[in-house]
Amino acid sequence: MLKRGGTIGILGGGQLGRMMAVAAAQLGYRCIGFAPEGDTVLEQVCDDVFSNKWDDRAALAAFAAQCDAVTWEFENVPVSTAQAIPAGRIFPHPRALETAQDRLTEKRFVEDLGGTPAAYAKVDSHDDLTAAIERLGAPGILKTRRDGYDGKGQWRISSARDAEGLRLPDVPLIYEAFVEFEAEFSVILVRGRDGEVRFWDSTRNTHVDGILATSVLPTGEVIAAQVETARSLARKVADRLEYVGVLTLEFFATKSGPVFNEMAPRVHNSGHWTIEGAVTSQFENHIRAVAGLPLGDTSTVAKAVEMTNIIGDAISSAQSFLSTPDTHLHDYGKAEVRAGRKMGHVTRLDR
């Protein structure tokens, strides 16, 4: 168990790290960030930030030496960076990054545990793509196997003709058949060092242009009927990875049951509502798990909750939300406003 006044290192410098650092401070811990991108919002709320490159071994060693425990705030941290942190000090284990960073590896991993992903095919050439479309049909989505986030690195393929003129990037790809779904939802859990697992209530998620727009609960009957099956898979994933911290799996609710979409080995946008809407937020419970503390109650405290992302220049009028009772604004403190950028979120509770 990490003692009061201990230091938690965070790999990455975005809003997820920022909210983790706030939760850590509440529990009596210091935070240090490691964020090569510079101009981070984490540095506004933590004690220090290393701005070195991910592969700067000397800087990583100096960073790790100051930390009692280390975690990450997004899944595109290089595996080699996570592995440079001494074993037993980084949570979750870097194997979670290895699994989640490659969509092909991720889908095979989930299938091995009995989960059902969308039908897919590995694509390394135009011939592979043509064969995939012939076998799986169109429409479908062509994705980079690595580094995709918020709809980036994805191309919708409506027909075989679409694929003919497409210039493929020189990176490994995967083609996924279109899934006819009734709704999208996420399962978010926290797993402690001792293997205890707790779940938050699932939310119905709506995306616009590949970016999460809203997360709402209760979800409605369609999702509610599939949550337990989805939770069972999520628990298997967490146990197989010997996971420590918050883990998110996203699903499509279909007529034949939940179809796995993707996993995020970290706190998740669709769990931001838990800051005000649950007894213990995803951020606090992630820090609790990493620090070896007892996990907190994940129960929902309201009849209904809605989290809405604030995208781009919508942040300029976001304070107007505060005129509505039991509404909570989170401005991430980002200086540069641009289209498609998550600038904050607002959570509304109906008690």
C-alpha cells in the first residue's frame, strides 16, 4: 500500500492524467508527469513534468526513481516506455498495452476468451482488402491496426469500388465488417491488486464523427439485457491480464447479443460521469488500485445521468451550462481551441 505523501507517476499529459492527478491529491499523493508532447494540461495540477522523448532512457530512469508507483493515461504510450519502469512499480502491467495497441491482437485475444468481435480480416495490401470485402462484404471500416483514436485512422468502405481508388497507408491495417447495432455501450471496471473487481453502471454512448458526444444512463432495455454478458467478458479480460486499475470495453448492442468493439486499458471518456454521478469516480478508484488501497463503492447516486463532451469552440459558451441545477462543468484548461478537440465535459444529474 502506497503511504500518504507518496508519489504517483503518470505517463501522458492530457485531460485523463489531469483528472487522475486531482483524484490522487485528494487521497494525499503527489503526482509527476512524463509527457513528451509538451504544453500539457496535466502540468497545471501536478508537482512536476518531464518533457523528454518516450525513448529517453536516462530521463525515464530519473522519472521512475522519483515515483513510488507509475500508471498511464492513454494507450498509445510505447510499450518499451512502460517496460522501462521497474516491474512491480507500474500498473497496469505493460502487457495490457501490448494487447490493446494492435487491433488484430486485441480481437484475437478477446475471441480466445469467448468474446464476439465484429467480423474482421488482416489487410497488408490492396489484394488483401479486395479479398476481405469479397469475404466479409461491404459496407465496412478499414482501420489502422495501431494509433487510431477518436475516429482517426479509419476509412468507411461502402463498396468494392471505394477500395479500388483508395491509397493505402504503409502501415498494418484491419478491415471490419459493418455491425448492425441498436445501441453502443461501455463496460467500465476497476480491478485491485488483490484481484477484486467492481463495475460502474454502463452508459448508452452516442458518437458524432467518430468522437464520443454523450454518455447517458439508464441505458434502456436493449443494453440492460446485454450488460451481464459484456461484464463477464470484461472480467475475463481483466483477470487474464492480471490487470490493476480501470479497464474499459466498448460494445455494440445487437439483436444477437453484445459485439465487442474495442478495449481501452485506462480511465475512459464514457466514465467521466462518475466524478459526480457515482460514490467513487473512475479516477479515484484507478488511483486507489494503483496505490494498493481498498476499492471504493461504484454505485450510481442519481436516477439519471448525462455526460456531454464539449468539442472545439463550444467551450467558449460552456459556462452557460451552469445555470441548470445539478450541472457540473469540467474545463480541461487547453489553450488551443480547434475543431474536433475535446475541450471539456459537462455532467447533469437527475436525483
